Amino acid sequence: EGGTNLTGAGEAEHIEALDVSSNFFQTLGVSPVAGRFFGPEQDRPENWRLAVISSRLWQRRFEGSPDAIGKTIQLNGKGFTIIGVAPPELQYPTKVDFWVPLSFVKTPDNMVFNSHSAETRVFARLKSGVTLAEARAEMKSHSERAKLNWTIGVAPLFEVLVGEVRQTLTLLLA
């Protein structure tokens, strides 16, 4: 939230960036256009200075050149090595052009975002044979055991994405 400043390989620009777990792209079921995505080794705090960039940024900054892989660009003054390019169909979260590994240990060295938002969104795939109702019941149980004042919600990604405009979209489709 709030974006971040990108420098190196062209003029400075303000972009949206996100820190994600190493299995973010795998969970969404996408493959890189070039390079690779994060692996489990990026879950360690010392391995966070890598980046996956959007296809939009790749085209804009590097004209789609495979040479972009391995280049270092600056995000709020900190160097990140590009290891991969996300496919153009990856449009969630919207307008994000830069993904870095999630580090739960925040230090002045690895803080790169302009906002210090504490919001965390979790994506998961249901295990084969598990229903949405069963997943919701399990999350309710976890919420109660953790003595949370709220229940951990479970919703299909499509529902989250279209939310209140579902009826309008259905009408337009008809």
C-alpha cells in the first residue's frame, strides 16, 4: 500500500510492490514468462533481495528482453536482483509490478515499502475432497482456539474479486 519508488534501468517511477510468500505464484497456478519464481529458500530472511517483475514492467523497462533476468534495480534505495517475470494474465493484486519475498522479520535493512500496513491476505487451495463449508468450519475452530475476536474468513477467490458487482457482470454477460 502506498507504492514504492523504483530506480535503475531507466527513469525513476512510483510503482506498486508487494511482499509475498515463496509459494504465492504456485498457489495462483501461474508460470513465469522468463526466469523463475521464488523458491522455499526465499522464506529465510537473509534471502530476500530478489524480485519478480510484472510483464508490464518488463516491457516498459526492458522491452521484453531476456537480459532483464539477473539485472539489479532499486526499490526505495535497496537493490533487488530480478529473477523472473510474471505472466501478463496475472492481474491480482491489480497494478502490482514488483514482488519481493515476504520477510516476517522486519528490520530497517529490509523495510522497502512506504506504508507500514499490517494487513495480511492469505490465499490457499482447498485440499482435494475438502468442501468450502469444511474449510470455513476449520478456520472458525482455529479462530476460537486462538481466542481471536474475529473469525478467519474463507471465500472463493472469484467471490473476493467480483464481490458486489457479480450481479452486474452476470447481467452484462446475459
